[in-house]
Amino acid sequence: MQDQIRRILVSHGKMSVDAMSVDSSVDLYELGLTSHASVNVMLALEDEFDIEFPDTDLKKSTFATVDSLAAVVGRLVPA
């Protein structure tokens, strides 16, 4: 799942570094992720995993790290 998330970050995150090579706990906003890009990441994740982010997860901390994204997506993906 983290590899899929990282590929989406590469395609939609518009960060200054390659998301495939960063530590999963590094703050993505410090690497150049913007709030606008995080919306694109969210939409791509919803398409990729066939999920919908609830309003309670639409906050900066959800998109701050690969780990936090994986935790939320993992919770939303049907078993």
C-alpha cells in the first residue's frame, strides 16, 4: 500500500523530492506538498483504492506523512 501511495505522491504531490525515496515519517509539507496538491493526492487515492475520505480525515495531519496516509487509507479500504 505504501508503494501505491508513494506513486500517487510522485504523480500528484508536486514535491521537490522523489516520494519513492523519502522516509515514511518525514513531513511531506516540508518537502513541498501544498494544500492544493494534497487535494489532488486525496482524489487520486480515492480513485486508486475506491474509497472516500470522510470529513473527519480532511485535515493537514492526514496528509503530513506517508505513514499517516497509509493509516487512514488502510482504515478506509474494505476488508
